[in-house]
Amino acid sequence: MSDSSATVTAILAEKPSVARDIARVLGAAKKGDGFLHGNGYVVTWAVGHLVSLAQPHEMRPEWKQWRLDLLPMLPGDWPLVVYEKTKAQFEVVRKILNSPRVAQVVCATDAGREGELIFRYIYGAALCDKPVNRLWISSMTADAIRKGFEKLQPGSAYDGLADAAHGRSRADWLVGMNLSRAYSLIYNEEISVGRVQTPTLAMVVERELTLRQFVSEEYIEVIAKFEGLAERKKETYAGTWFRPRGDQGNEKETQAKLSRLAADGEEAKLIVERARTGTVTIESVKSETQRAQPPLLYDLTELQRHANRLFGFTAQETLTYAQALYERHKLISYPRTDSRHLSSDVVATVGQIANVVAPQYPQMVAEGTGTRTLSKRYVDDSKVSDHHAILPNAVNPGKLSLSPQERRIYDMVCRRFLMMWHEDHLQAVTTVITAITNPGQDGTESVVDRYRTSGTLVQQMGWKVLDPVPEKRKKGGKDSEEEEAAQVLPTDLAEGQPQRVAAIDAKKKKTKPPKRFTEGTLLTAMQTAGQSLDEKELSEAMKDTGLGTPATRASIIETLLKRGYIVRSGKTLEATDKGIHLIDVVHPEVKTPAMTGQWEAYLKKINQGEAHLAPFIEGINAYVSGVMEKVRVTPRRRFASTAKTPQPASDKKAAGARPQTTTESKAKKPSKTTQLNVLLKERFDHKTFLPGQKAACLAALSGKDHLLALPDGKGKTLCYQLAGLALEGTSLVASARVEWMEAEAAKLRERGIACDCIHANRSREALRAACVDYLSGRLKFLYVAPERLSVAGFPQMLAKRAPALIAIEEAERAVRSSQDYLANYELLREHLPALRPAVLLALTREQTPAVHTAIAEFFGLSL
């Protein structure tokens, strides 16, 4: 700045490019070191965040140590620190803000919560006390900037937004710093826990576990092709056989399930035979018109979701392209909005926008575009808070150099804008039920098989003339989310009309696994805090309780990817073993999406002046303290993760980790007898074997089945435990006694041996976690109640990773018990072949040779 005594206005922008745009409009054309000035203004900039909350050790020296007894860390004050890498620019800004010539300051950072926080942190760290005005604009065009400076608001009008920003920042610090340290110390591995990050990961993990446990089931569908009896050219249509509701089904069954027949083909064969001999008649023809209104305008989340489905763009990529269209090219309005509506004052500009955009889409623009009054579906002041929905600007893109990706995003925004004036999309959906009747024989009732056919016919294209086409469909494929297209039906189908079967086929099919999250569907889940809602059901109230904000959700996904908790696989997101185990070990309240959604709703109330910051922070403090109480009583153990992450440097000495030496890694493997003797002494504190124990263990280690009979049952459990520990892999222990299983598992856990139980008394979540641990090889022992083998898919899950040993506790129950016990052990016998070549170890207290022979024959022991 010059030495002139005239006062100036200091303007702080978030980025150099934005500062240049503002300076150009205001006439501040002179360049300085880190600022522009002239015409009564000095325009400077941040480079994103120049200032942050202090790290724990910068608040209190003792917090540099990673120790459980120092947690939770609950700061009373929140000191700020300047980032070392941007200290030079901060000094430029600080000197400008505190210059005697500066009479007032204009906050021109991004018009949103994060932009407000950037300014407040810099203003506070600079110890500035000059009066502040706020520039709040939704477009970076010169006209929008000029009008924004004509309508500056006092900075105090945004104190609620600032408090919400401080609340978000401090809550993230409290949850992340405390819980990441706590779980890292408990599990002796660096674990990252976050207020939004962890509940988001929990949703991906839950989907992953569901998919991993899914076992595809084969079934058959019978599909007939029908044609009329007239002599003219035949028109055909296809129908799928279905079971009427109430006939071996229930009202909640989906139509797809009603068409499924057993994979053995017996019933399907009978249906096909009846189709070839029966009388065919159209039983009913029902048509209805389905109406789809033009969609709402984009907010950031919907733009990211749609771009992911159309082009496979990640959420972060879409945000980057949209931000470039907003800042660099000035082609669209502020993209980080959470509104899909327009305010009444913005509606006055749509005509000018339409004049620029409409010529780019010849033959696709509705009459009255830009001039016809828009309904409250699009214009609603009550649904616009900080920014309106994303709009194209009245800027011709013709001479601008856009990347192909930027052009696609711009095209999406323009098309969605023009759709507002279009008519609804109408299509007629016709459902035809065709009946094939076979007369009864010998006084029996006739048999009627029914086939369902659906067909569609577009009656009015409406707004869909502008609907973007997914890349896959452009190349001749099908959209990944698109169902098979409904067929076009003959035009003269009528109730009572006779038909004939032109072809009949029994097609073998398989049930499909649940779909993994794409970034688009994960964004929806984050928006609804994990609740399963159709997009059409998303209400403003639900969006207020989502995970994160439109501006932060992309970065949350990227953080999970960077830390190795999830990976991209094509367009889908998969949870890694590391991510699955993190969700397994943290307490329920740490991973619950609903709670984080409620916090987000509270922050929004603070923003709107309906709540205060202090109670919010008190609530977060109480939450962190409550979780810490549970963490303290959690036994310390290793974090069972296949993905390696660095241990906190400050904790390595305390952890007492001992690196493996070359001698250890290449040590000669001891004999089986030595192994057993060492395990007996070190793991179980016994000096000698009981009669029969050692022989049973050696047989198992040699791959031979064995039957062990010990009087009073004493010492049986030690045999399978020793053998299981000596063998590589997981050992299954089959028992009908639930309490015994839980007690034995508890004893093993006390000895530091990983194990779990599967029986009917456990929760669905616990059973799912046990299955995942089994499949990932984290368990040495899995106790299983035989009746669980009747659960669809469970035997197949066990067979995916063959066990090393199968111990059958109280094996005499299979030959000397009630019918209920016998049925359960018959289930076990039925599925044993699929679990081979695992060694079988039958354990019994019975001493009678005849019983031993019966047990061996029942289970097929190779003795």
C-alpha cells in the first residue's frame, strides 16, 4: 500500500483467483506482495486455511504423551496456531488488517460455514478489532460481485454461522483427538476415529458384511411366449409364471419372489408340460398412466450423485469441476449449496439466463422457457437458506476453454435448468395376466397357471427430452441401475382373448447379491444418516440430520480412501479388512450415523440462531467422556488388521513392541510332540497329559480322525484346544450346549485366544461379526450350535474357508439322545463332507465300545 493518509477498506478473499476477480471489479489494479490495491481498497487472500486449532501439546505440554490416564482432553480455551507453510501469507494479511490506514474489513471468503471459519480464525489470530462487513454472493460474475458490494451486511449478522463453524471444528477436534488416541492405545495400532468419518465407514462396512455373507441361491423361472390365433402376421409377447399371493407365499413377498421355482426343476417341469397342453386366455388387461414431474434443480449432493451415475465421476471430482465452473469460468452459481430451490428475488434473473442457455439446446426447449411463471415446486423462500440451487449464469460459454469433464457438468446444470418449464413425462404401463388352464382329471379341480406381462408406452416425452444419457447407454450397453426394459406389447390385447403358446422355457437363474455402495448411493446414505429412503422421500427435515454437509462429504470419502479403510473397485466402494475391524472394535455410539446426524441438525440450529454453541460443546464433552469410560475397561490387545498402518511415534516405546529377529523368522519348526508340550505348559499351565489326551492331539496334527473317550468328560476340551492351537487355521467346535460354549469361549479369550460363538441367542450384528472374523481368518476357534446349519447360506459360508479341525463335543448325543438332538446332529453329519479335509475329533464320556462304533459310523470317522 502507498503511504497516503486516506483510509482504505481491506478485503480478505479465500483464494488468490477470487481476490483477483474482486480487485478487477473494484478497480484495485496495483500489485503488491500478497495483495492488490487501488481505488480505496486493498484486496488480500488466504490460501485455504492459514490458521487452525492448536494441537494437544500446543495447548498443554503433558498432552504430548499418548496415555490413557490423560484422556479425555477437554480444553477450556481454544488457542489458534498459524500453519508453518503459509506463515508468510498470514503475516501479509495480519499487517494489512492491523494497518492504521485500514478503517474496515470485508469478509469475502466463500459464502458458507467453512469460508466463515477461515475468516474468523484469521481475524482472531491476527488480533484484529476493526469493524467487519460480509460479502455474500452466489455467483462470481462481475455483475454479481458489484451487486454484492452494494449490499454488504454487518459481520455480526453471521455470528450464528460462525458459532456453527466453531462448533463443527471443536467437535471434530474433541472426537478425533480423544477417541483416535484412546483406541490406538488399546489396540496398539494407529486408529483414526472421526465424528463423521467413522459413522460413514460403518455404513460401508455393514453393506460389505451383508455382501460377504450372501450365498447365491439357484432358482428357475418359467417364461412363455404367447401369440394370437388370428391368421394375420403374428405379434408375440412374453409372460413370466407367478405364484398367486397366499399360495405358499405371503403378502409381503415381492413379485420377483413369487415367480421363483425350486432349483431341482420338478415343479417347473410340470408347469412347462401344462403350458403345452392347456387352454390359453388373456385373463385381464390393466393400464395406468404414470406421471413424472420435472426434477428439482441440483444442490451439490444431487449433482455429485447424478454425475457419478452418468459418468462415474467421484464426489471429489464433481466438486472440483463445479468449483472451476464457478470460480474460473463464471458459468454456474455457487456449487456448495444444500438447497434445490430458488428464492423469489433470484427468479427475476432466470429469463436472462434462459436467453443464453436455451440456444445451446435446439429442438429441446419448451415454449415459455424463461418467461412462464415457475411454480412453488421450484420457487420457495422457506427452502433457501444460505444459497439457492445451482444455476447456470447468463454467460456465453462459446469462447471459454472447458475440459471435457467441466463441459459435462455444465451441460447437466443447463439441462436441469431448462427442464423446469417442460411438461411432465407420461407413460402408459400395461399389465397383462395370461391364464393357461388344464382341466382336472378323475374329479379333481382344474389347474390354472398365470403369467404376468408388463409393457410400457411413452405418451408424452416432456422433460425427458433433456435427460442426459449415461455413458454406458451411449455405447450400446445398459445403465448399471437400469432394470430390463419393459417390452412393447401388441396393441389389440383384450380380456377373454384366446392365445396360443408359441414357446415355453424354464430358465435357470441365481439370486443376486446386494449392491456395494457407489459414491452416488453413499452420498444418499450420508444425506439420510443411514436411513433407507428413496430419493423422492428425502425431506428437508431429513437432510438437516445427515452426515456432514454437501461441502464436506466428498472429503470424508477421500479421507476413508486415503487411510485405507475403504477402496475403490470400479464405480463401487469396498470396505477393507482394516475398515471392517475398526468398526468391529469401536463402541456402538462411536459408529452410529443417527447421533452424528443429530449433531449436524443442532449445528444448523446454531447457524439459524435457534440454539447456542456452549451447550453443544458441553454435550460433545459429555459424549467423549462417556465413551472414554467404556474404553478404559476394554482389554488391551492387538488390532487384527491385514492392512499395515504406522504406530504413533510417541507410543512405540510404551507399547513394548518387540521386532522379529532374523533368527526367529527362520527358526526350525519344532516337532509335534514339542509343540504340544510347550502349548500345554505356556497356554494352559499343565505339566502332563491325562491318559489319551496326547494321542488324540497327535492324531489331529497328523491329519487323522480320532474318537476320545474320557471318564466324566474331564480333559476333553483341552484336547481340541491344544490341537487347534498347533494347527494352522480355524477350528470349529460343535456343541448343543449354549451356556457351555459361551463359558469355554470366555476362558479362551482370557488367555488371549481369538474365538467366537454362533447360536440362536446372539444378536444379528454379533453373528455377522463372527462370520466375518471367521472368513478373514481372525479366529482360532468358532463354537457352533448344530441347528444353525439349517440357516440358509450358513453352511456354504463355513465351506468358503475350510476349517483345520472339527471337534464334536458330547458326540454320544448323536446316537443316544432325543429326536430334537438327533435332527441337529444329522444336520451336522449332512454338511461335514463340504468341510473336509478337516480332521474330525469326536469327544465323549461314554466308555461303551458299542457307542464308540455307533458314533464313528454316524459321523463317518476315518479311524
